[in-house]
Amino acid sequence: MKSVAAVAAAWMLALAFNSASQTSANAQESGASETTFVYAGRLLADPQSGVVQRDKTLVIRNGRVAEIRDGFVSDPGGRVVDLSQSFVLPGLIDSHVHITRQQNPNARLMAVTDSEADLAISGAHYARITLEAGFTTVADLGADNNAIFALRDGIAAGQVAGPRIIASGSSVSIHGGHGDANGYRDDILHLLSSESVCSGPEDCMRAVRTQVRAGADVIKITATGGVLSNTAAGLAQQFTDAELAAIVEAGHRMGRRVTAHAHGVDGINAFLRAGGDSIEHGTYLDDESIRLFRQNDAFLVPTLLAGDFVARIASSPDNFFTPAQTAKALEAGPKMLDMARRAHAGGVRIAFGTDSGVSAHGDNAQEFALLVQAGMTPLEAVQAATVVAAEHLGISAEAGRLAPNMPADLIAVSGDPLSDVTELERVRFVMRGGRIYRQD
């Protein structure tokens, strides 16, 4: 049975939807069942090819692309969406967000005052902002189980406006490590600690299975220390090699991909040797890491926006981080751009991810410019947020491209993002599942 808090969260999510703006209500009421003809002046239907087609019509029925026609054509009775002066591409994918929270000076207080229902309501708010920024799919990697799974399911059921969510729920962490509660008095620590905190291989296998039972789509672990955990434990490996091997085995046996928050090179390499599927952050990776990435066909999600954000906050007069957080932010943040540059040059597959919730939700597209600074071309950056991210998350049949039978998840901008990638910071049209959620 669902907990009282989970039921309350679901009711509050429904209320949040019912009180949404008239614009979004109209978008929902338009429905995805009628035939819609989207005129695309320039169309990047398959970012993998990099081919931009001109003067195409996307025919959309039942929330999916039925066909792509030459020219601007429509059938009697259909709805026409005129993007003939725009650049149209698939909805974007952010492979690393925390949709139920956003970093702020009161974050530590809110950890002990916000209920599951509060987090779900915040998540509904941030989900709408994220969707309207052009991100039609996100992976949420670390949130209260009841809040994030209720939000994920509410969006999937059409009760709440937001991107498709692939959710890990609570991160699997060691006792006292990044992902566990730190810096509160003992009785509060016990209240905040979750079932996904573990010690020893057997206990860590239990934690993985517990998360799968709770509803996790993917397993996220904290293989090393983290910048924003309030403990002076550094950024090096925290799980033992045996624990990492047990976690990956348990996740894979349960049909789940396993991804690791990892800054320190020892934790990065140990997790990749254990057969992990992807690394989040990767700050101190080395040549051996790059070899392991390529050998294992693993993905890197560099979250450059998070590194840029924490470094700016920690060095500003208005710094609200604790001393432990500040020291790690100043150490790790400035190194991440060069890390991504070396990984890209070394042939590592990079999937777009921002760690939004550290930085502000809705600013996700600022990651594109940072990826280009790290040596990627604008097209490669777009691929990272479409076809590569879809492959990374195991959803290539449902996201990342626009083709017959694919969901009608698409966005439009005025300029050419393959010439100026910052165009993606100015999305003017968003459709998800055939429904329009933004039309400037």
C-alpha cells in the first residue's frame, strides 16, 4: 500500500495541475488525438545524420509522428502549426537532474522541513519550467522515492505537465558518505537517512534491490565523495571495490542500468572496472579512465553547468555553502571543463546532463555552450542531448529522433543552433506527445 504521504503527494500533484496556467491548460485540452500538421522550415529530424532538411511537414496523430511529408501540406480538418520560419529538432534530453529541489541558501533547513508532498509540489513546478525550456525527457538521479515516483507517474498519466522522467529515487550510498545525511544532530540523521544507505557487499545488494522494489528505473550510486555533502570527506572513492561489484551485479540482474556519481579518479576507475554503465561528473578522470570508458562502451555525463555554478557561488561574496562544501566546490568546479575536453578528445561517449537542481531548473540549455567550450561542435552537443542521451538511457525507441512511429516530442528555435548553439537557450515552441506546451 502507498504511504499516507505518497497519497497526499499524488492529490497535491493533481491540484497543482488543476490550478496551472490557462496557457498550459489549453495545451492539454488541445489533446494529442487530432491530426496536427507541423510546418518545419528547417528540420533536423535525425541528429545522428546531421542533415538539415527544408520545408517539411510533420504529420502527427495520437501523440506520435505518423509521417514526414515534403513541402507544407495539410489535410482538411487538421490543425496546422506554422513553424515555417523556425528550426525544428527533437525534444532535448537532460540525463542528470534533481527535479524536486533547487539549491538555495535555505537548502539545509528545507531538508528537515519539506515533506514528501512539498517535494512533489516543488517537482511539479520545476518539471513545467524544464519542459518549457525544451527538455521533453529527463533522468532524475537522486530524490525522495515517494515524491519523484509520484511525479513521474503523474506526468506519464497526463495528470501533470512535465518531461518524461526516468527516475532513480534515492541514491545508493555508504553510511556517512555523499548521498547520506551529514552535518545534523544524531536523531535528525536517523530520520533523514534512507534504506538505500548501505555498508558491505551484501547490504549494498539489498539496497539496490530495495530501490528496484520501490520503483527505480535506473540505479544511481555515489561512488566517491561529493561537493555538496556537508562533510570534509574529500572527493575520492567511498565504496570498496567489492561493494561496487556487488551493486553493479545486483542492478544488472534486476534489469537496471547503474550509473555512478564520481569525482575522484580512484572511484571512477573502480566503478568502470566493476562494469558500471556511466559516470556522472568524472572530474578527475585520467588516461586509464578514458581507456576503460572505451573498453566498456560506457558513457560520461560531465555536468559542466554544475561545476561552473558551484565555483561561482563558492567564490562570490554571497556564498551560502558551508565551509566543507566551499572547499570542495573551489577544488572541483574549475577542473570540469578541462576534464570534458580530454574525454571528448579521447573518444569517450558524452551524454548531455546538467545536474540541474544544483543550478536553476530551466537554465539547462546553458550546458550546450560549455560543451562547445570543451571542444565539441554544436552538432555534437545537440547529439549529446538527443540520440546519444537516448542511447545512454536505453530509450532510443522513444526519444532522440523524429521519425514515423516515434513520439511527437519536438522543439523549435528561431535561429540555427548548429551555427550558434546558444539558440537552444531561447526555445520558442515545445511539443511533447503531440501536445503543445509552449508557443511564443
